[in-house]
Amino acid sequence: MSRIGKSPIPVPGGVDVNVSGRTITVKGPKGSLERELPGAITVRQEGEELLVERPDDERQTRAMHGLVRSLV
């Protein structure tokens, strides 16, 4: 797994995260962010953390895994 992609993303207090299909929306005190998830990358929420996952170890998938985690 990618070093960046494998670490969970902590969700701070006052921030609302909504994962709906291929879209993730993050709303907080400074505004909101909405992103479409590329390819086979999935994001799921477990408690106060977001986990970015990929199905395989292909080069393109690994690159998108780290990128999506960084952008969110």
C-alpha cells in the first residue's frame, strides 16, 4: 500500500463528511469541498476517520490512491 494512502484521515470536530456514491463532500467552518472519486478508489468513514482504499496494486491505481487521500 502507498505510504500516503494507507494512513487514515482524521475528521476534526465541526466538520461534516458525506460520502455518496462516487462523490465525497466535506463541509466545515471555512467552506465546503466536493470531489468526484476517480476509477476504483473508494472512501469510507469509520467513526472520526476516513479510509481511502484501492482494489489492486496497478501503477495508475496506486498513484490515484495517494492523490485522492492528499486532496481530501
